Amino acid sequence: MPCITVNGQQLEYDSAAANLLSALEQQHQAVHFQCREGFCGACRCKLISGQVEYLQQPLAFVRKGEFLPCCSIPLTDISIEIP
């Protein structure tokens, strides 16, 4: 089971969660969001290390080094920064 390090705090990823956004919410992490589908980009986070996989490709513009937790899952242990 991958681990998620969020702004320096280590959390365990619940593989039963639909996506990273849901897993972060289960851990009481505040992530801004609107659509929960990859359309708006409001949940954009910085990927410091590790790999994520998109469950569906987001329609929102995503810069290199960023990802949308609403439509992705971790493939490895990841370290992220939530703005």
C-alpha cells in the first residue's frame, strides 16, 4: 500500500478510496476542489516525488510537476504539496 507524504506529514493511502482526493479527504486533508472529475483543475497539487496514474485524463491544463488528485491514484509512495 503506497504512502502519501503531504506537506511533510506521512499518511497511508487507502486503496479502497476512489481516487487520491477521496483518500486525502479521509485523512482530513483540506484540498480545494469543485468538479471532482478533472474538468476544472481546482484540486491541482504539486507532485514532489513518486508516480501517479490518471484514472481518466483530465481536461484541465496540468503543468509539469503537478497533478489532479480527483482523477488519479498513486502507483508508488508519493510526496505532494497541497497549496
